[in-house]
Amino acid sequence: MTQIDPGAKTTVHLMRHGEVYNPEGVLYGRMPGFHLSELGRKMAERGAEFFADRDVVAVVASPLDRAQETAAPIAEKLGLEVRVDGRLIEASNVFEGKRFSVGDGVLKRPGVWPKLYNPFKPSWGEPYIEQVARVRQAVEAARDLAAGHEAVCVSHQLPIWVTRLAAEHRRLWHDPRKRECSLASVTSFVYVGSQLVGVEYREPAKDLLPAKTTKKFVAGA
């Protein structure tokens, strides 16, 4: 285990990827072939601008295309390589590849209703506690890698959000419409030594976000 200076301040930024090109509105989850849209690439560039003057010494990303494409301009701007960490991947979901929203798509089929019986776990996908465990491991690995500096980890909305909820000692089950984790947002975990001392949230691409926000439940973004 890496020994960390107990007085060193280290910040690990969990960044959500930019907008994805998804004209069919499917829950793409861990499916390959889903890339950033033109707007999403602009969001990634905005992320690169945001981190350009910060003390970032490591860029890590989920293996999925949209996360890699968001991390690439950040790493390029900083002269770093993108490291891959599978623990940052999107949550698994039984509805992957289907249209999934309230009042539309897969929810109209009674056959899928038994999969929705437990919103606290949740019953339709990877348990929240398992997401927190793996993302926390990835964050701590990045913290050790960048000890005394900063690291960027590009991941996905749900894993980032539940990891923040856990860090702030809040319940993990929640209303998906109320997640504070917009596209290309940055949720920062601040450490002194190995002790988490704060969580901060910023939206570098706020002005690029779509004017209308959907109230549909789309897990796996």
C-alpha cells in the first residue's frame, strides 16, 4: 500500500462524460459503440480547459467509449496518458439496449415489472453498495497515484452519484431526477493524507447543457 504524507492535500475529480449520440433513446449502459455527440465533444474540450491550469498529474477513465473520448482532450492538454480503470465503468442494468423511461418503452411491458420490485437495492441492476465499493477503490487508487497533487477520473452518472452519497453519509436509494451530476460535471473528493475532508461539485460545461432537461428515468448515462 502506498504511504501518503499525512499532511498532503490530494484531490480526485470524478468527471461525468459528455453528451452521447443516442438518437433512439436506448439505455446503452455498458454497450460498445456509443460515442460522444458533437455537443459531447465540446463538453470534453470544456473539461480540458477547466483542468488546464490545475495540478493534475493523472487522468484515468472507464473503458467505455464515451468516457475515453471525454478523457482524451484532458490528457492531451496536460501531456498525460489516459489510464484505464474498469472499476469506473457504468452500472450494469437488465434493461440495457432497451428504451427505458416512465410511460414509454420497456416499462409498458408487464413482464418486466417483477424486475422493479426493489428500488432500494436496486433489483434491476448492479447494487448501489457494490458500485460504491468499486468506485471508492478506483478513487483511492487515483489518490495514491497523485498523492499531493490532483487526478481526474472519468466515469458515469450513477456510479459517481452514489459514491458521493456514500461519502456524504446519505442514503443510496434516491430519485434519479434529483441527481446532482450533469453532463461533464466534476465531483471532487478532497483528501488530506488518506482522510477525506470534503466533496465539491462544479459544472464546467453548464452553458452547453440542453435548455430542456428531461424528467425521464434513464439509468446508465
